[in-house]
Amino acid sequence: MLTIGGLAAHAGVTVRTVRHYHAKGLLPEPERDHSGYRVYGAEAVVELIRIRTLTAAGVPLARVRALLDAGPEEFAAAVAEIDHRLREEIRVRERHRERIAGLVAGDGLALPVEVTGLLERLRALGVDERIVRIEHDGWILLAAHSPEQAAAWAADKRDQLGEGPLIECYRGLGEALDLADDDPRLAGLADRLAACVERLDVGRAGSLVGEGIEPPLARLLDSLAFDSAPAARRLIGLLRRRGRADRTGIDGGDGRPEAPTRGR
């Protein structure tokens, strides 16, 4: 006969685990000796090992007793169902691992893979990291609002980066970050950007800012861009006066200039 400690040792579990299984009704309470201590036989060791094996395989405690009492066919069906559930949990965890891996680069949080690819491409092309961060935060807003559209916009915009004018626009905006909003050099920079905009294939791109963005979201994106780069507001104003903003969709129609890098 075994004490509770001896039972636990033979089954490879702790005494606390044995008591927990008693409390859950998985392991029947044994008889007690004249001193009031639990005493177990070999059958209790076998039963405890079976319980330990099932729980170690991922079977919920609530189902262990039913499996222990099941016939061969019922047991096989239940194990198959548990296996299916575990496989699905593994798939979910694998997706989580992929997401975590994406977070290591710092761009994967709340962003589709098309957007992270665009951001990586911008960095590879030498776009100022401050501009990339503005893009990053703007895409988070777009992705939360319209995830499928945002992914399509980002993929299209990445394709456009192979065309010189768009990347020149990005680089020009990066230069603007180091200028005050009254810096006279903004006028020359606006001329350069106007020339780049003129060369863009607007017929294919449709707009630099994307289509179908509702006014409240557009204003939020504007605020994000202009708060991060105060000189951008004057720069876009200069572009409008040069007649380039309307052609590219930079003017949102509410009288306020919009960020040229928004959306597409």
C-alpha cells in the first residue's frame, strides 16, 4: 500500500496534483488507514498515470473522466476531435509567431504585409526615416479603417516607386522636414516637387492620396502629416498656387491642403 507521496512519486506527479485530481473527481478518494491517512494500491498508480498521460497530451481536465470511462470507438472519436482542436490552436499560434516576427522590424504592428513591404522599399530607396515614420503612422489609420483597400493602395504605390518622379517627391518632402515654414528655400523645393508631380503618371495612379477616403479620416491624416512636418502645409500651399495640387488630388476639396504622401 502506498501513501499519497508514494503514489505521486510512482506516477511522476506532485502530491499537490494528486489532491487536485481528487478535488476534480478525476481520481477516486481511497480508503484511509487507522490514522486517517490515504492509502493507495497499484490500481491507483495505473489510473493516475492514465490521467497524467491524457492531460500531458492537452486533453482538458473536464474531458479526462469521460475519456477514461469511454469505450474504444468513443475514445478514438474523442481523441480525433481533440487532435483537430489542437491542430487549429497550433495554426493560430503559428500566425501569432509570424506576427511577432514582423514586429521585430518595428513596422508589423497593425499593418498588412503590403504596407510593410512599401515601407521597406522606401527605406531601401533612401527616403528620410522621418518621412517613412509619417507614412507608417498614416497607414495604421488607413489599415484600421479599410484594411483591404489599404493593402491594395500600398501594393500599387510600391509599384509606382519604380517610377523616378514619385521617389523624387518623397526625397523632396524629406528635405522640407529640416526647413521652417517661412524658409525661403521652400519656394525652390516647391518648384522641384511641382516638376516631379508633372511627370507622374496620374492617369494610372488616379491620385497621390488614394480614392474613397472619407473626409473625417482625410482630416485626421492631414493632421498627422502636418503636425509631424509643419513646413509641409506651406509646401503644399505653394504647390497649389503652382497649379499642381488640383491635378494630383492633393487638394481634398475642403479648402485645406492635404499630405501628398497619403494613401497611394
